[in-house]
Amino acid sequence: MERLPHFMKHYMTEADLMALLKSRGLVISDEAKAVRYLESIGYYRLSAYMYPFLKVPKDTHQYKDGTTFQQVLNLYRFDKKLRMLLLNEIEKVEIAIRRAIMNIPVQMTGDIYWLTNS
């Protein structure tokens, strides 16, 4: 039987994570609000947006002076809006390509059943 890997990290509540972030230098003005964000978005999802605010070397997990939780949220929201804009445009390209894949062979062969005919 394959042995599962041993993880070194232990479960932490949102309040514990808040204390951890503060100990690393992240400025949190409204802790209750930040806890709600951690509960709804998740610490590990938000941690990707915290990464640019880390001091070098990054493996010390210390935040640059003055870095706020609000800045992290702003980056998260920007990424979300950008992703939604891009998906909207990608959908337009996808539909145009599907239309071409289905219609061009019909125009070339005159057979509307070209896809299912042998």
C-alpha cells in the first residue's frame, strides 16, 4: 500500500491565519472583515496575491513595509475583473472558430451532414 506524504503544515483557523499575517508584517485595519474574506476566498487562494508584496528573499515570508490586506484584495479583484474580461473575448473567438469549423466544410462540399457521413 502506498504511503501518503507527511505534511508539515497544520490546520489553522482564520483567526490564527490573521495573527500569522500580522506577525509577518501585513497591515490589517479591519480584522473582522479580513477574516470574512479568508473564510469566503480562502487563505491559500489569496496567498498567491500576497506573494508580490513579500520582501526579498521571499522564503522569509516577511511583507514589505506598509503592505496592507486591502492591497492584496485590490490585486485579487483586479485579477478577477481581468479574467472575466478575457473570458468574454475568448468566448467570441471560440464561437467564430466553431462556426467556421461547421460551415466551411458545408460550403465546400454542399453536404450539411458532412460531419456524420462516412
